Amino acid sequence: MGLSIISIRPVQEDDAQGMAESNKSLNSPHAPTSLEAVRKIIAASQSSISGHRTPTQVNVVAQEKWETGERRIIGGGAVVKMGSDGEYPILWRPNSDGSLSRFRYTDPTLEFGGVSVAEDAMKRGIGKTISAARALIAKKYASLFNAEHILSDFLPPLDNSDTKVNIFWDDLIVKLLRENGTLGQVMAYCQEKTGIHIEDTTTLSAVIGNTMSDTDRNAMVDRFFPETIPAERISPAVRRITQNVNGPTEAARANLLKIYGDAFKIMGIFPINGGPNYAARAELGPTGEGPTPLQIQDEIEGKIKMLLFKPLDDGFEGLRNFQATMVNGDINGDHAIISKITAQMAGFAQGDEVMRLRL
């Protein structure tokens, strides 16, 4: 279909079908694939950034547009105010003696949820583009959410990528539940809340990670999990889990480290499956280079991949109108240069003041 551009923007009502399709690749309860559930997310996102109250989330989509005018949704992601529904996540925190304690994370934080990309659009940098756009949103609009930090949680290295079982879960949590005599109660609780038949701890891990709601998961942890894990129960292999991520999320981790640089570091807290959290101050996010006048040429030789966007307006209106476009262009000093056809497709004109963020 020829040349295409990809724009990242807040989700709209007519994005539901494409968003549901792209969510199939993520396999997460927070990325539903039914149209009914997706429409609820879209409505919640639009209501959240309407300006009538403190926002709790903004969902963005990646839209690909071709020279022919054809377009489709090929990915998406969310920026969510943690604890906005009253369900602050329960995490483990290391103590000075090497033990672990449970606590609720209540800092004013924006969380980067998982990014979904349509299967036939993978390996094209779409996930990186969505992450970069979300970082721009967090930097510019965190104050609207009354948030000071951004955080992203990554799954730990897995023994089985289908069930999401890992050493932290198998060799620490499951053993503790068995010794405390609560493993059977946990399995029954999860089966009751999800309607999924649970025969073993592998299925249990998958249900907790993929299906259970945040509310039910927190209630389960409060009721059945130990308050403290003694240092002598935590093996070196289990501790290593808290510092590493699994293969499928390695690229996402690398993207955020590149986008935030040294500002994005491991935080010494992690959820019940042992995945490390990476965090930064929201104000340390990227801003892009510019503003600079855009140059448009018939053809360009360079193929630098960058996000191009007009200077962002303040407040809710700026957030609602956010749009950043991934283009192939060139850079000459302070000037960003794109081809004539790319400019036409993206809605840019000669001399427009633009910002750029290299990908």
C-alpha cells in the first residue's frame, strides 16, 4: 500500500475494533479483547481527560495511515494513576536484615501498563514509539494527575513462558503457602473469583497473573500471604529474580531505559511474582529537541526514525489533542526534514514549529 506513517494519540470511539484486535497479542486482563470491555476502557479514558475531575488514565493507540488514505489501529498502551480505584498494589520491600515485608505502594505515581502491538506489525518499533509517546505525556501532564513519579513493572525470568511461572513463585511463595497450610485455600479462592478450575500451582500462577482483578488479588494477598518473609528463606537465585526481566519484556525494558536514560532505575520493591519495578521522577522524562522550523523537500536521503510533534499545549485540552507521528526523515542542524508526501499525510506544512524525539 506504499508509504505509511504511524501516529500516537488518545483513543477514540471508532478505535474499538482495532484496539481489541491488537490487544490479543498481550495476553493480559488489563488488555481485553472483547468489544464490550474495550469500549468501556475507551469511555473511561475519554471521561478521565475531559477536564471535569482529576484524571485517572489516558489510553493511547498507534494508528497507521497509508498514502491511499486507508488507516488502521495497530497497537496501544495506557498511562494509569496507581491507586485511583482505591486498590493500591501490594508489593514486597526488602528490609535491612535481608527479609521481605508486604506493603501497599501509595506514592502519587503514574504506571505504564503493557503495550500491545498487532502481530503483523511487530518488529517495526511500534512498542518503542508508544513508550516514547507515553513518556512525553507523563512528563508534560503528570501534574494533571497529581502524580510525581512514573513506574513500570516487568515480569521476572520465567521457567515457563506460557504459565508465567518463575523461581520466586515456585521456590519461595508456593513453599511458604504450603508450610502455612494456606495453599489449598488460595487455590479455592482464585477458582471462586475467576471461575477457572485450578488443579496445580502452575495454573494458579497463570490465573493470578493473567485473569484475577486487582481488587481480588489484593484481598487474596492480605488474607493468605505472610506479612514478612525471613531472610534465611530467600535463596540467592530468588533474589536474582528481583533484578532481572524475562525475554518477552526485555525489549520493553531496554526501550524505557533508552528513553529515560539514567533517570529510570530499578526500585527496590516488587510484586508477589518477583518482577522488578523501574521508576523515575515524572519531571525527568523526555521533552524532545526543538521547537525548530520544519523543512519539507520533494525527496530526502536520510532515514532517521523520529517522533515529530508540534509543541504541546498545556492542560486538559493539550492532553486531549496530543499527537506524535513516527516518520522517517533527516536532520540538518536545528532543522527536521521530511518528504513532501510524509508532510501531507501527517498534516505538517513548510516552516511549522515542531519538536522531534529520535527513536
